[in-house]
Amino acid sequence: MISSEPIGFVLGTKEATPLEFWIAVDAKKVLRLDDVVEVQTQRPDGQGIVHFYGVVDYVRTQYEGAQFDTDTFLVAKEGILPINISYTAHVQVTRIEPEEYLPPQPGDPVHLAIGKQLASALYFDSMDTPIPAGIMNNGNAAYFNYSFINGEKGAHVNISGVSGVATKTSYALFLLYSIFNSPVLGSYKANTKALIFNVKGEDLFFLDKLNQNYGNLENQKDKNKYELMNLPVQPFKSASFRATPKRDSRTIDSDLEQRSEGISVYLWSIRELCRDRLFRFLFTGEDLDRGNLSYLVTTVEERLARLAEENDQSDRQNRRKPQAYLQVEAFGEESKTQIKTFRDLIDFLEDKLLNDEDREENRRWLGRNVPATAEAMIRRLYGISSEVGHLIRGDLSPDEVAKYQLNPLASDAQLTVTDIHKLSARAQKFVVGVLLQKLFFQKE
């Protein structure tokens, strides 16, 4: 189905190619950016009709007959120059049926594409897993092929927009909502999860609430748009909200100001940091690119992992749940035998790497690295201590470790919002790196 009257004609004063052409728009019609059009052209040999579909990517008007810019005043104010107004639009071809790469002919009528023609122009008719993508300027629903988002045929979405006004965030959330509430997930819906990192403000911690303007009559148009896309008007029904604990607090409370109900704190135990080989995420990529630091970090990480595994084995033999701390040989001036804080971990490593390097045990920790490399690593750990110390703790009970563990794939919630907006840049990299590694390992 095409519109009854042509919106214009293929322009004859500019070249038309199989991939793009210009339109002379009827002065009494309206053609806008992003409108979708169709042109039917007869093959030169008379052996059939070729259908061109395209999207308007440029529109313009100008005076025809005017020579200088100042002629505009003579026309608009005094009306003494005979001119016509030229209304033209440029079309980028999106589809040709059949695939005959011939140019349309000058003077061919151009119609707005609607219905099946619109679906053909934008390949909606060939999508195996369409999901609603929004409403176009012409009032019709647009769709994405989910197979190019979920990794089956591709896995990339590029969202562009003006920075700082939350347009990209809003659309990313709508896209997630569309995926969760459209039938494309099928039997995979229960096991499909999303992880969002909250990096600014606390607005994302209300995704499970209806918009406060929902009941206003002026929002009826928005409701109609959702009906057009066959999407329910509702908040995210299955959402989990995780926040960092407050620094320098004896109690483990979330560091949020606008909401306290339904918020869970997340953190890692000392044992988990070592066992899961998360030590490397305490260092930035730039740090690991310098000298032999990367090699030393890998060596230390592996030895910490072995210590954690030995601790786990000991806990199993004693028929108790894995603890949050590490039980080690006495270290430091106070001869501690348990690593319960991040500062304890630094003191332990400093003892193993820098104190009495002639001892056999210390040489195994240092490996082939020189003390200067170990000093550089210890300095970096001291530098980040105040930024991640409240996220890595060994003074928790096994039940608390399980309660505060952050595992989006194991969560009952479909959507997990993880707050990192109050963390420093290095602490943010630690949280993001650890979570993404965990997700990739679990997926594999």
C-alpha cells in the first residue's frame, strides 16, 4: 500500500543513481527528515517495474531566480523579483525490489511508504526476531532485529545523542524494557539478565516504580505509543538494586541518599578476592604496562589463590563454612595470623616481598622480580587502599559473605542495577572489571 497522491517527483536537474536520488517535493505537501518513500520505475527495456525504497536524509528550500543573498529582501519585503520556491529532498536508498541496480527515472512519482511498503523499505518484513525500537516521525512503530543484539548474528548497539541530558540512558533502558516485554525471548526469558552500572545520580534506583506523571491525561499519547508497539505500560517488574557500603562505618549500610528500601549492599571478602584471582583488578592497565609489574602481580595473585584454596580445604575439614578472612603465618610487627582488612593484606604482602628477602619463602613470593618492582606494587596498593578498603573485607560471617555477594546471573531478578557513582575512578574500574570477568566466566 502506498499513499494515494505522490509527495513529489524524482528531480531531473540532479543525477539519480541506484543508491541515492533527489525529489522535487510538491509545494502543498510535507516531506521531513527520516520519512520513508517509495518510487516505482519502469525498466528501460519495458521488462518490468523496479521498486526503490529509501529514507529522506536531507531536505531544503531555496529561491529559484535569485542571484544574490540580498535578493531575499527584494522578494520578501518588496516583491519585485519574480521567483519560485524550490522544495527538494535527498533520499538514501535502503532497498531495491527486485535487485535491479538501475537508477530511477526523472519525473517518476514518489509516494510515502506505509503499511507493507514501509516494512519492506526498512526490512521489518525479513526480521526473524523483531523487537519494538520506538515510534518513527510518521507515527509508525519501528523495529530492531534481536538476532543482531543477542549475539546470534551480532551483538552491538550504538546509541548516539547529546551528552548530559540522559537521552542515551533513557533509550538504552527502553530497549531493555522492549526486550524483556516482547515475545522474542521465548523460553529464554527466565534466564535472560541485564546488568546496569549506575554512574551518575540515583535516578536509576527507581526503575521499579511507575512514572509519577502516569495518571496525567496528557500522557495518553505516550500510552497510545506503547499500545502501538504492543508493549505494556509498567515499570521493570523484576529488578535488584545494589549499592556500595558507606566508608568508615561500623554498620554495613548503603551509601545512597534518595532511597533505602529495597537496596542491598555489595562487597567482596578477602578470601573471595584471593580465591577468584581478582587481585589484578586493583591495578589499572597503565600500571600493568610498566616494567615487570604485570609479572609480579600475576605471581602474587597465584600465590594468594593457593592460600585461599588451602584455607577453604581447612574449613571443609573442620566442617565449617568458608570464612571471609585468610589464615596465614604470622606477619607484621603485631604478628597477625589473619588477614581481615585490606590494610592487613598490604602488610602481609609487604612482609612477604620486602622484609628479609633472603628467606626462601620470600624469594618464592618475589620470584625473579627485583625489590624495586615490589615496592612499586606496594605503593599502588597503599594508594588505592582508602578507595576500595570498604569494598573488600574479611571481618564478615559466612552468612554475611553470601548475603552481600554480587552475582547478577544467580539473582532471581531480571535486571540488576549496580551503583558505582560515589566510587573513585580506580575503584569503579575494579568493580566493573571484576563483575564483567565473573559474567564472562559464568557464560563460558
